[in-house]
Amino acid sequence: ILNTAIFAVQNLQSTGVSATVTYGPASATVLFGDGFDTQVWNYVQMSGTYTFNSDNVLTLYGATNLGTTGAGAHIYGSATTPYNSSYVGYGPTSAAPFVNSSMIGGLYTFTSGNLTIVPEVQYVWAKKTPSVGLADSSSNFAMAVFADYQFGKSPYSLGGWAEYFSSSGPDNWFLNPGAKGFGVSITPTWQGKY
């Protein structure tokens, strides 16, 4: 199953502390930690959700690096046991733009019977930071529509998504610097028991 440009540039794993506040149909979460599991604690993530009713939910989110994570930090590893010995690195093909980026996005979940539709939009940018090889600012914009249809009470469903993405600047956000594209995925699914 392919992933989208939205997924590809998001922080997937990190250690941190979080706080969540819920008031009626609204909730907000703030997390402070080591974005991208770098063991450098300088990354803040936030999300807010408003539940209009059981079929309509709006979520807005964002993240930013409060400092600069250097090229020698491990990405998705730890200081003692690096995952695949991956480092943030230096230059436009490194992980430096991801780790030193800011992001804003939102999604809306709409459910009608057995159909769920989720449009999402996201913008990620990294400012010029020569100390980690970011010679110029760059960004990645993506929007997608995700859908899933459950066939009655059967164990079968059909999911899919369509997306558009566009990168600017010298950095490798999704495929390569300056990449633009459109993607589609259709995923028939069968689920038994759990």
C-alpha cells in the first residue's frame, strides 16, 4: 500500500510529554519532545479537534522545531542504538529539512452510514539554515481526499485516496527536489474478527 506525501513528511515517532484538555465537543493536545526520535528535545506538536456530531469532526494540527537539530543527531533511533544508523545528515538530500521544519494542516472527517470521507490539506516548510546544509528555504504542499466504504455488515470494505503534492526549493521532501504530482490508491480490504 502506497503512502501519501502528507504522511511522508510528518513526524511519525518521538519521545515526549503531552497534555490534553477537553471541553465539551472540543479537545486540544500539545506535545513537547524529540521530533523524529532524534533525542534532541526541541520539537512542539499541537492538535485541536472539534466534534460537531458523531458524523462531522474537524481537526487542525501543527508542529515546529524550536531550535536547530544538527546533522549528527540520529533520526528514528536513539543516542545509543541508532535505527539503521541513520543520521539527520547535511544538505538537500538529508533529513535536515524534515527535522528542522514547521508544519500546519487540517482534516475534516465526514461519515454517512457506511461511507467515511476525509479531505486533508498540509503545508510544511523549512527556513534557510546554512549550519545544517539548508542553503535556501523550501516547502512541501499536499492535499488529499481519503475514503472508505464498508459493505453492509460484511467483513469487506473498499478504501482509497487521491492526492496532489508540490515541493519547492532544493530539498528532497517526497520524491525529489521540486517534485509535483498526483497519486491514487484503491485498497479492497477483508477483515476477520479483530
